[in-house]
Amino acid sequence: MIKVINPADGSVVGETPMMSAEEVAAAIDRTCAAFPAWAEKTAQQRSDILRRWYDLVRADKRVFAEIMVKENGKCLSEAMGEIDYGLGFIEWYAEEAKRVYGDTIPSHDVNASILVVKEPLGPTAAITPWNFPFMMITRKIATALAAGCTMIIKPAEETPLTAWKLLEYAREAGIPAGVFEMVTGDPQAIGEAFASDTRIHKVSFTGSTRVGKLLASNCGAALKKMTLELGGNAPFIVFDDATLNDAVSGLISAKLRNSGQVCISPNRVLVQDGIYQQFAEQLTAAVANIRVDQGMQDEFVVGPLINQQAVDKVTSLVDDAVSRGATVHLGGKRDAKGGLFYQPTILGDLDDSFGVHNTEIFGPVFALYRFSSEEEAIRRANNTEYGLVAYAWTRDLGRAFRLSKKLEAGMVIINSASVGTASVPFGGIKQSGYGREGGHYGIEEYMQVKYVLMAGQNR
């Protein structure tokens, strides 16, 4: 068994099976065996089952939120928000199942008709991370099931309890064994099993770029379709015409979500020269009022990092920046609570040569950089191998449109810190991956297009 540890106090909050290779293989067998019957269900039947799952989970949101706080460390208000976010995918795809449309194409043959139909891809697999243990699963599984695919999921070993609870409610809602399967154990062995089994037609992975590349290499041998949502290095650009209060508030919201352990978290905060000092002072005053504490409370707090490795990484990045001359406006060290708690930290006067500039921080660290012109901001924002999301704040409409075109990211967010919702295509470019999750774009990732020529009709 694998022990699940509460990062806030180190206590054991549960266990998850360390499944053997034979158990994983049996679960894959069930996923594949269940596909024909599930694919044959009408879209309305699949929709009704997903809707029952949505209703059951929605009625017990607090139960899921408390499990998430214990195994992940995020505060209760964030956990409740994540559940609403994740439920949105179940609700959305319960409806989207009924809206997978084909086409007719004018025929080149007077004696024929051309049809284009969309069919479910087949049995699929997914590997999800620990930072959003509810939403990451519902976003993948609801899409796959709505499309008529079956799916086997490996949740992160740090946060499997939320996943098992979701599976429990799925069974109660009428989602059969095999249609939604779950395995836990050695991540490398399970990933290799998903990639090598030719019956699995797609793998969806959210996690690090390093692991994503390894998985893609393994899947490539079988020409297996993939969706990859990988690392990020998001710029957050604040121009001198921005509404400062909104920009500061938006930055705090985006940066401190899950203690900064979010792939779309602003990693590089580029602030125009004319407002840099005022922005830094206002940000420091606001962040100084946010408490660091364990998450089982309704008010927003900055919780612990997920494990000691995460703490060591953040500590190393901050210490390196300070040694190179960065200004510490706030924090800069582990919190007095000890354990895995790290103080919200604001570093200023950075430049692009610092290690913190080229590394996904994954912690509560605001890294501030100065810039002078729009051209400079765009060039520096794009100076990264990643391309998941880019944020920008300006009241200049022309500039906003220019930024939307020139920033190299799969998602460009202007004058807001809100990125995700069920109706939009979430995903990146460059080393941040490929494929999209969400909206009608997401369900297309689980469909295959078939061209049908119906000739001989006039004979």
C-alpha cells in the first residue's frame, strides 16, 4: 500500500493500493472489454448517466473538499472552488455528448453521396497530477465518456483519495466497471503499460514536460494519439496604463492559488518602468495581509507545498536570486510554522539571467521584472521554451489585440486572471504540449473522423 500524507502536518490520511503489473493489466482488459457496449449507447443515454454523476457529487461537495484539503493541502475555499470547476466539465459534457455532429459534402459523383461521421476513438487512458486532484480527472473522464470512449485513469500517488471517491460516486450513478477504471502504483510502470498496449487508442497526460516527452516517445511507437498539458513559464505583463488595483488583485489570485503550485501560475511578472515601484509596494502591502496556515478553514490562506522536494526547489530558486542581487520585498524563507510551509515571497529587480526566470517555480514566489516598451515586453515574454498561457493588463485596445496575436501561448488572457472554464479550449504550444481540453474542441480529441462514400444510389 502507498501511504497518503497530509502535507500540512505529516499525518497519514489514507492509503492507496500499490497495484501489481497483473492488476494493472486486468484493469486495462476491463477498459477495453467495456468499450463496444458503451460506444453503442445513445448520446442521450450517456448524457443521462453523466448527469446523475454530476448530481450525486454536487450534493456532497463538502465531503470531496475535505478529502482534498487533507491530501493536497489547499485551503477549503479553494477546494470548494475546484469542485465547482470540475463539476462544470461533467455538466458541460453531459450536454456536449448530444452535439457531436457530422457533415455532408457535395459529391464529385452524381451517383453518390458523401457523409462524414464521427465515431468514438476507442479505449483511452489518462494520467493526472496532484495539484488539482478533482478537476483534472473530471475534465478528462467526462470528455471521454461523453464521446463514447472508455477510460482508465492513474491519479497522482500523492492525492488518490479524491479520485477513489469520484469513482465510488461514478459507480453509484451507473457508470459501469470498465467504462471508468482506476489504477494506482508505480507511475513509470503504469505509464509504460498505457503506452505499450495497442488496444489503448489515446493517452491524455497532465504533468511535467520531462515526463510528457518520455510518455510521448513510448506512445509514438504505436502511433497512439495524445493530449499533453505540460509545464509553463507564464508571463504576467502589466503596462503603465493598466488599472493597478485590478492587476495587483488578479496577480495575487492567479499566483497564490494552490500556493503557487499551478501550471498556469504567473511565473514572470513584467511591470513597465513608470509604475514598477508603485506596483511592487501595492503588491507587497496586499500579500503581507495573507496568512499562512493549514487549509481546513473557510477563509483563504496559503497552505503547505506538496512535499519536501517542492520546498527545497523553491528555497533553492529564492536563495539563488538573492545571492545574485534580487531585492526581497517580502518573505524569502520558510515559514515559522515549519514543515512544508513557505512564506509568500516577492522578489524584485530580477533579470532574465536568473535561474528563477527559466524555471517553473511552483511555489508562492512573485518574481518581478522591469521593462520599458511593448516590443521589449513581447520579446521577453516569448523568450521561453514554454507556451501555455500569457497574461497582460492594459486599457489600450489596439495593444490588447497586438498582444493577442504576438504572444506565443495557447491561451492569452487580457485584463483578467481567470483562465479555465468548461466551455473553452485549454492547452499550450511549444514545450507546454499539444491538444486541447474543454469546450467542443475537447470532445474532438476523443473522436475519429470517417469519410463514407455512398455510391450507386441512382441505379
